[in-house]
Amino acid sequence: MGNSLGGTAETPVSRPGPTSAEAVAEAIARLEALSTQALRIEWRRLHRTDPPASLSRDLLRRALACTLQERAYGGLS
């Protein structure tokens, strides 16, 4: 498996809650290189549930980026 923000195209890109803005930006950038299958695995790791079947690769990537940002900076009040 990858380190806290590293990994290959098929390994996790981050642990919940990267702390610096640069780390969050890097983790989000790494999502672009992941396959749909790897994005689904990342969703399961972060959300502990299966992703909705209807989500496209692009929407999976965007939702994961949102989750990474929420965990780093906090969600909506």
C-alpha cells in the first residue's frame, strides 16, 4: 500500500485528514490518475461503504476530492 499521500495508480492516495494545503492538493491531484476501479476502492476506504453504482469516474473523483477537503478543513456547519 502507499504511504499517507503517496501510492501508485491502484493504491490509496491518502489517509483521512491530510493536514497541509499542499498535502490536500497533492492528494486531490493524484485522484486524476486513478482508474474507476481504484476510485471505487478509495471510496470504500474513506466511506466504509460501497460507492453508488450510478456515479461516473468523474463524479467519483469529485466526490472523493470533496471528502478529502472536508476531512482536512471541516465540513459545512
